[in-house]
Amino acid sequence: MSNPRRRPPADPMVRALIQQARGAAAARRASAGSAGLSRRQFLTVGAGVAGTAALLAACGTGGAPGASSSAAPSPAADVSDAEKLVRWANWTLYLDQNDAGTEYPTLNAFTKQTGIDVEYLEDIEDNDTFYGKVSGQLANGDDIGYDIVTPTDWMAGRMIRLGYAQELDLANIPNAANLVSTLRDVDYDEGRKHALTWQSGFGGLAWDKAKVPGGMQSLDDLWKPELAGKVEVLSEMHDTIGLIMLSQGVDPAGDWGDAEYDAAIELLREKITSGHIRQVKGNSYTQDLVSGDCWACIGWSGDITGLNYEADNRFDFVVPEAGGTLWSDEMLIPVGATHKKNAETLMNYYYEPEVAAQVAAWVNYVTPVDGAREVMEKSDPELAADTNIFPDDETLAKVHVFRTLTPAEETKYNGQYLEVIGA
Amino acid sequence: MTTVAPGPAIGVAAPGTGAPGTGAEDVAARRAGAAGVGLMLPGTLYLVAFFVIPVFALLATSLYVPVPGGDVGQFMPAFHWQNYVTALADFWQPLARSFWFALLATAGALAVGYPIAYLIAVRGRGRPLLQGMLLVLVVAPFFTSFVLRTIAWKQILADDGYVVQALHWLHVLPPDGRLTATSFAVVVSLTHNFVPFMALPIYASLERLDPRLVEAGGDLYAGPWTTFRTVTLPLSMPGVVSGTLLTFIPAAGDYVSASLLGNSTNTAMIGQVIDTRFFRLLDYPTAASLSVVLMAAIAVLVGLYVRRTGTEDLL
């Protein structure tokens, strides 16, 4: 009974009851509906074909596509003290494992230290797909089954904007002070009230050293005729367009608009229609680098370091001279999460420099925790010198965070991008 | 036999037999009717919950409009038929391409699947062990995931792979020619993925083929080809029709092959477009209206096909 969604035919009724219970709040936002009715009341009335169809829609799709709550849902009650558990959704291969790949050493240490069990789930494969799955429940304020989720900055920004993230109690996270200065002031979470960076990384150029003996310095090297049909770019708009913009002298973090975006997208369109760009890929571009279908591409820093472990330094990665993108995956507590304090305890744990260094040594992405490099210098000086994990000031000066788009821009620019990449 | 107790069974029937003549049949019929309704109930409920309601939801969503000033992915109910016009204007190419690729894949699967089915059903007749083994081989690809099988094609057709190297050596492919990221790769993958759907129904109808009819063809001086064309093929038509439908329909809506093996210019299929509209752009109305169009187009095409082949009663 705790989950009415399990009985779809009853769903509209239950929804209606919940909505009536929230009626006072709903009435105050009555302006959205026609004839003085709020959209929710309009749904509840269900009169006429439109009402019925809408009701069915809201029911059949679990609220995801159709639902359009204009008010932020309220956070769930915290049962952290009674239930020593935290549930964490993360991307694949994004936390240190033992050699057999069966245990997470830092998580085990956390449980030992705090007595809090961790349900660690590699459930995020793609920002949009993940959001598509949980947004309906988030809009209702339901528990989505995770206490921490780890979306990329721009998606974290959308979730914060919509009120889908709980405000962090920094008293529980004293180590948050260790956040590196470059990520302290971000436009997707003003004042860092909702999100803490899990890992960050660079979008830049990657290539197979045997196939591209001259190496690469700028994005223009990617357009050399001898690479025709062997080039791939990322389906992640922020990185591909960000790098193209930088090569055209536009700072993606700055104040740009349609003209600059169009210029970047036209260059991409030309390279795709001419066949110079073979395919536009997500995470799977690494497979094409290994198979030899792709010789040079726009890629992500940590992937290349990871590939090189397995492939004997076959690949190289560089942040182009004109600049690269800096993205970060952000830990946040979804609105329906029921173990907020435990989640904050976990965040605090991973912001200890020793722990952060242990994670960085395994995942090879840029660690957001100050002091981790000093720890690493003692244990593994070679890794500590890798500027793709511990960037120096020179590298940091070259990378830019893609500015947060307004909802209207997001729809427009993503639509244009998807059209050009033929997806 | 002697252990059957006479009591209870007769006891149930007794009120009926005791009642006046005409009522007995009514009661029995009503009971059978009630039982029939009871038996249909789970299936009906299932269909209502997981087919009728979702289809209504899909139709409703396809007419939604964005909430003014709302965030990405927020829509409200409306009757905005214009959604269909814009969706078709923007995506008629992937839609047409989907049917074209599905047609090619169906033809390919028929060319590959029919001989396999014939081999197992007709040539393998009387050797059940061999038949069983061959059938397992046909079904074996299903033991691995669809996505894995498609990714395997990426490796097989890769530029540095044996297939492409051999084709370069034989000068079938120009030196800069490739197989992955082409429509060829997409169609090959579609064909391969649906061959079992083609082969199994054809096997089922060929298995029932009466060998005496084939012999009779020979007795009437028909050559092997004429016998095949006038006896075997017509008798296996039910299998061919179901096989082509089972291949064509899912192939037209497939999005895995095109997204893994296609490129960005001329391989996008409608399933892929619906997937990206829905999950990446959160443009639910466009995704929904394209789904409705796809559903309607397939229904029309299948209807025409079944009428043309005259096999409604065989389905």
C-alpha cells in the first residue's frame, strides 16, 4: 500500500486524494488552469474527453512525461538515526574497487568507521535517461530509492532549479571546506547549498599515438584531411560544442548567445555531412579508439588514462591550446531521500584528503578535494604529477565550465544539436 | 475405475436435473458464461492496464503543449494536432528510412532463413537429433543480449578487422572504404537479429509439409524448381507471412542497430529518433506523436500485406 504506483488502475484515484490533501497549496497556484481551476484540480475533475485523456495519461505514464508541477515538492522525513543506511546511485567504474572488482575498499572502511551500510548502485548510464526515469517521482516528492545521486553539473543545476534537491546541512559536512577553489563558485548551485562535486574532468582531444604520429595541439588538428572518416566527437553537447566554441574564440562560460552557438553548430554540421566525422558517440567512443575505427576524437581525460593502463600507453590526451571544458559530476540528495544525514556523513567522508586520494588513484579523474595531491605525493609520486588528475595552474587556466542554460535555451540548443548529430 | 465415488459430482448436477427441463440448459449456459468471463478477466485486465491505458496516454501525450514559461520536459494537456504536422515534417526521412531498412532486413532474413528452415524441416526429416541441434543453433543467438550481439557486429566489421581487411585486399572495398557507420552495417545487424523470427515460423509450416505432395509433383513431370514453386512454397506461405511480419514490425521500430552501427547523416531510424526525443530532449509530445504515426503506419502496411497475400485465415 505504501506504493500506489504498483496498482495502475487505482492510481488516478490515489493521485486525486493526495492532490486534495495538498489542496490548499494547489489552490494558491490556480492561475495555471483554465476557468480558475489549477491544472491539478482540472485533472481531478476529469470532466470531458480532455480531462479523461489527461487523467489516463497521468496514470499510464507514472507522471513522468505529462506531469508538470509548478511548485517544488517538499523533502521527506529523515530516518537516518533509526536506519543506518545510505543508498547511492553513481556512474559505472567511478569508485575504487579491489583487483577482483568485487569490493569497494573505501566504502567498506566507511561502514566500519560509521556503522552505516551503503547500498552502492551503478545505476547512472546517461544523464538524460536517468532523469527521464526519476523525474516523475521527483516531481511528486517520492523516494526514488537513492539518498545520493551523481548527475553532471548542468543536470544537477536543473534538479536544483526545480527543487528536486534537498539543501545540505554543512554542519554535518565540515570537510566541504576542502572543495577546490575552482569549483566553489558555480552558477548551477549558487553558494554551494545543494551539491558537492564527486569527481570532475576535462573535455579535450584524444588520439591513438601510432595513427596520429604528429600528435594534436588544437581542434583544427582534428579537421586535417588525412583524418577524414576517422574522427569522432562526443554526443554530450556541452563538451563538443564547448570545444568548438573555444576554437572559435568564444568562452563557453561567458556571455554568448544564438550567433555564437550557430557558428559552432554550423562547423559541426559541415564536418558531419562531409563525412569527416565518422560517428557521434557517448561513452562508447573508447571502444572505437581500441578497435581502430577512430583515430582521434573529442574525449574525456580520465577515460584515456584508464585506457592507457590496459593498452600500454597507446593513447594520448591533451587540453587544446584554445581551451577545454571542465565538467563535474555532483553529489546531491534527492527530495524524497530518507537518509539525508547518512548521506551527508558519506559526503564528509569522501572529502577527507586521504580517502579522496584513494579514489583518485583508481578512477583517474580530477579530484575536487584539496590536500589529496599532498597525500598522493607520498604514496604514488608519478600519479601525483599527472596533470589530468591533479591539474596545475596552467591547465586550470585553460579549462572552462559551460555556462548554465535557461530552460528555453536548453530546449532550443539541445534540439539543434540532436538534429545535427542525426539522433 | 471402480474407485470413483459417485457422490459429489452428481450432487452438483442434481439441482439442474431436478429442475424443469428448459431451465437446466439455461443454468448450465450461464455457468459456462460466468466461467468464461472469469477466465477472460485476468487477460482483459492485463490488456486494459498495459495496453489500452498506455495507448490512450500516448494519444493524449501526443497532443500536449509546453507549459508557458515551464522548465524542460513540462507539458500540459491540450489538443494540439499541429504536433503531428511538425513531427512528420521534421522526421519523415527517418520514418521512410525505417520502413526501407526493415524491408531490406526482411528480404535478407527471408533469403537466409528460408533455406535454413528448409534444411531442418525437409532435409532433416527423420533425424530428430540433428533437427533438434540445428534448431538450437538457430535460437542460440537469443541466449545473449540483443545489444551485445549488435556490439559484436561492430567488432566484426571494424576497420582493422578481418572482414574489412580482406575486402580491401580483394579490392571490393576502396582503400578508404569502411563497413561500420554505414547503412550496410545497420541492415546487416537488423537482418541477423531477426533471422530466427523468420526461420522458426517457416520451419513450423514446412515441418507439416506432406512429402507425398512433393512426390506427386515429380510424378507429374515437374522439375525440382517447378515443384518448389507450385507445391512447397505455397504450402509454406503461412510461415513466410508470419515470419515476414515478425521481422518487419520489430525491425521498423528498432533503434539499437542504428544507434550503435549507424552514422549521423543517413542511417537514423525512427525508433532512435523517438528514443532521443523522449529521453534526451524530454520532448514527450513529439516522441508520442511519432510513436502513434509509426503504429498507424505499421498497422496499415500489415493490413495491406495480409490482404494482398490472402492469408487472413492462416494467421
